[in-house]
Amino acid sequence: MDIVILDGYTSNPGDLSWDALRKHGALTVYDHTPAELTVERARDAEVVISNKTVLGAAQLDRLPKLRYIGLLSTGYDAVDLDAARRHGVAVANIPAYSTPSVAQLVFALLLELTSHVAAHGASVRAGEWERSRDFCYWKHPLVELAGKTMGVVGFGSIGREVAKIAGAFGMEVLACRRPQPGAQPGGDASAGAVRLTSLEGVLSGSDVVSLHCPLFPETTGLIDRDAIALMKPGALLVNTARGGVIDERDVADALADGRLGGAGLDVLSTEPPRPDNPLLKAPNCVITPHIAWATREARTRLLRVLEENLAAFLAGRPQNLVGV
């Protein structure tokens, strides 16, 4: 059986091993695959493993041997699930592998917005402390998290982990499970120390809003001018979900006029970003290059579950299927 990995570099740039997959067939690994080579490289494969390489109807229609797509991700928007279903191709993702790592970066971004560690560290290296007449100084207002309210939009595994860490910082937590405007909590309106409410309730009641919802039509542009108008003046926004969940122009404008106090973003609508993305020059905006998932520990779990998914499929007991 031929197994082809189309874009393995980001998941494994060489510090991990693909060997667990080799026991299932002849393995070919490509670090990157340009769109025009996707069909050529996957033509003889029964198993294709991919992260961001698009496998749409145009590609799947030309891959008659394909039986299984193993995703190197939780998200599956790069695969046309209807086309896969039509061709009898199973698609499996890897849920929850990065939960601790993503939650960790949420607070790395938030702490940078509230404590400005990088800016103060750079100022010390530039000699500003040596020249200071006082024993200390601060270049930006410093904010204590204890007593503030964290709003969590999307209360899955990552959202729950973020809520737990926020509680450890002494924060109150509001959350909504279904981030559609007007949706009500349903069921018990509490989850431990978390108070469940509507999206509007999270936006209006939080000092920090952290996004953890998938990118669907109903969540595209969820945080736009109208949503920002519901938020507290000076509230902070953190997005480690998908770039398309926010309206980037509206968020950039709100940062420029001070309506938002800051934003910490690990994702953008186009990755890598175009030079004209308005957030790249927005004030009080910390952007990291989609690294929340990428700790060695998380990527090790990713590769382990990838192999487990394939083994389960070949044994006739598929797991983590999407689009079924």
C-alpha cells in the first residue's frame, strides 16, 4: 500500500520520526506540495496524509485509488467532505491533541498584553534601566488579571482548559458553548466556576475575550464592528482559533481608535499574511505565526494519533472520522 504525506514539514520539520507509519505501507514524505503537483504526487496512493494541502473535488475526482485521508490537524476545511463521501474516501482528523499547548499560548499572549514583558526586556537591553534615575520604570500600563473577567467563546476542550487556567489567575469566567448571536446557554447555566451565557453576555461582561470556536459560515466574521461595540471599552481580544472568526479590518480600526485595548492573535485570515493585512500595523496588537499547536509535546501526540487513526481504519474500526 502506498502512503503519501503531502505537506509534512510543519508537523515534523525533522525533530520527530515518521517511522510508525512505515509498518502500514510504502511511505513517501513531501515537506510541501504546490497545488499543481497534488494529483501527480497522490495519484498512486491509497492513503494520503495532509495538513493544509487542498483536497477538493477537482483533486479527489482524479485520485481513483484513494481510500483514506489522514489529517495532520483538528480542522478539516482543506478537504471537500462531500466529494470524499461521494468517492468513498474516509477522512479522519486528530482532535484535542494540542489542548494544553493552545491554552498555554492564550495566556502567553494575554500576559504580553498586560505585562509587556518583551517591550520591557528590550528596553533593558537597550540600556534604559542603566540610565534610569529610579530603581524601576514601566513603558506601558501594567494590568493585573486577578479580579478581571475572562470570556470564552466556544467551550470545547481548549475553552475549558483556558477557563481552568483563568480561574487559577483569580479571574471570573463567562463562556458560551454555541457562538451564534442570540443563542442562549441551555441546560444548567454554570459549569463549575464558569458561568454559561449567550455570546452577547460574554462580549458585554468580559475584560478579556478569548476565541475557541471553529470556522463555519455562522462564525465567519463573528467579531466585527457590531460585536466589538458590545464589548467593554478597552477590553482585550485573544484569537487562537481561526483567523476568519474576526473581521480583521474592524478589529484593526477598533485597536487604532482605542475601542479595543489590545489583541493577541496566533491566526490570521490568510497564512502567511499578505503585506496589506491591516492588523500587521495595528497598535497594541501582538501576532504570533500560528504556533499555539506546535510544541514538541503536541506534535508528538499528533503523530501518535495519526498512526493510531490509520491502524484503526485498516483494521476495519475507523476512529475520529469527520463528515460521516
